[in-house]
Amino acid sequence: MASGLTPLIAAWLVTRGDGTLWWVAGYNVLVAGISLVSARFLPETVGADLDRVDVHAEGRPREVVTV
């Protein structure tokens, strides 16, 4: 949903900035920073069996999604 709104947000920022693109560039930097921080906290999956059924903290098995 957020990515779909980016053109609208960018257009609004251009109008608020009197035609300058600095606000759009700042928005891009902000979104990139949020993405990097989010990616930093994702679990590592190198060498992990992605088809293995794990157990939640509640003791229920996780649902396995096959692609």
C-alpha cells in the first residue's frame, strides 16, 4: 500500500516545495532508511531449511507455505 502511494506523495511534496524536488529526494532517503533498518532486523536464512515446520512460542506448528 505504501509503495502505491509514492507517486501521490511525491506530487504533493513537489507542490508544497514550489516545484523543487528536494522534498521528494528527502522522502526517498527516509523510505530507504526505513527499508535498511527493517532489513537489518529480518532473520538470517542462509543454510536454513525453509521447508521445515517450526513451532511457535505457543507450541503450535507454523503453517508451511509451498511455492
